[in-house]
Amino acid sequence: MNNKIKGMELSELYFKNVYLPVLKKDFSDLYERMAIGLAGEGSECFGYDDEISQDHDFGPSCCVWLTQEDYEKHGRKLSDVLESLPKEFMGFRALNISDWGNDRRGVLNMNDWYYKFLGMETYPSNLYDWRLIPETALAAATNGKVFVDNLGEFTEIRKKLSEYFPEDIRLNKIATRCMKIAQSGQYNFPRCMKRDEIVAARMAETEFIDEAVHMIYLLNRVYKPFYKWFHRRLKELPILGEETHVMIGKLVKLPFDEIYRKVEIIEKICANIITEMKKQGIIEVIKSDFLLDYGPEIQKSITDEKLRNWSPWLD
């Protein structure tokens, strides 16, 4: 057994060596209309699983996505056949599913799978549908790998989602990050420290980290993942990713009373963001080092009138 094998590699090998021969032999017509891969919830779908991850929701498995019609006609029979296949592969037992990890793998209704993440059965058709979808859900709906998609419907939705937010939505989110980064990091953190409001200062620092990292994802046009992988994935982003990853690490590791060094890091991150916004044409000129000054300006640049009139404090 290779304990260092990644879940994605294990799943693809399981598909090719166990699932595929049976599907081609016993479900040849249905195989031409199904999509198979590994995506959605779980560290293995982001490629971040390790030996520790193998204690739950790990093992040889795949997602088999069917259309609504095919799922209703063939889902039960297909599930029964796949369940009868070997329960061990390359030394790993079949997927060990926890009580909260059910319905992530196996034969799945494509419509239900997307609805779980998006609140709709396909990609959003307008700005207001886009606004309703949690960004972490979009990250989960577009991660992983599709091994085969003979019909193409599953991949078409996935491709549309992967094209990222409409620009008006991105600008609204960037405007809000400007407001909240400035409020939590540049303004409230040092003030709370001066007042010896340690708990409030901790909360301000934490909110700054969350909002600043989120901003880097927005500048890279990448959906932010679940918080557990938020910082880890940051270093993979080409725009300010690695530098911000290092600075956030230093900020967290500094003794909490090192206020001046912490503020220095906060201001450096903010300065980098302002420079990058100017580079991308999100702002026209650099008029100050305080991010709050840019939020309303960015909000006013939104094309959609209704969204433009929305508060820059909200996204």
C-alpha cells in the first residue's frame, strides 16, 4: 500500500481498472451519456489530502454523474452493480464514509449535485443569481477532475462556472473587501490594541486576514475555497499570492503585543493591493494608502445600475 498516494490518483486508477471495464461491458449505451470523475467536497478534490486525511471519507471511489432521466431509469441498477465491485484496491479499502460525508461519491443525479452547491441546477443566468451563491460552493463545484464526459452536459456547466464571476460581481466584492480590510486591519486593530481591548483586537486581526486573503483571490479571479485551504492555496496564485502567503504567516506567528510589526505587515499587504488594483484598472489613481477611500469609487464603476447603487459595505 502506498500511503502517500493522493485521493485523485487513486480514484482515477480505480475508475480505469475497476469501473471502466464493467461500464463498457454491461452499460455500454449508458456509458455514452455519463460523466465520471472526482469533484466537490473533500480535500482530495483540491489535491490537498495527505496521510492524515485517510482516516475518513478516503478510499477508491468516483462520482458518476447522470442526467435526471438516466438517473431515474438506471440509477438504482447501476448503483447495485458498482456496489458489487471489489471493496479493496491497491491495498485501500473502499471509501470509508463518515456520517457527514454521505452522497459525495457513487451514482449521482447531475441536477441534484449542482443544486447542492449552486441552489440551482445549472450555471447562473443573471447577476442576481450569481450573488446568491456562496463563493466556497463555487470553488467546490469547479474543483477536482472529470475523467470522462461523453455527453458533455456536466462539463458545459462546469466550464461556464469556471469562467468566474461577471465583472460587476467581482467589482462589488472587491469594493466590499476594500471597506472591510481597512476597517478591521488599518483602523480597528491598532485602536483596539491601544485600548487594551485584546479580544476585539484578535477579532479585528482575524477579520483582516480573512478579507485580505479573499481580496487576493478576487484579484486572481479564483474562487476562494473553504477556510481550511484558504491560506494554503494562496501561495499557488500568481498575483500577490506567494508574497501575501508569507506575510500572513508572519502576522499570525508574531507575538500579539508586537503591534508595530503587525501594523507594518498589514500596511504592506494593503499597499500591494492598492498597487495591483491600479495595475488592473480597477482604480484610476492612487490617492491614499487607506483602502476605505477606494471602496465607493469601485462601487460606482459597476455597470449594472441596481448593483451599482448597492452599499459598498455589502456583497
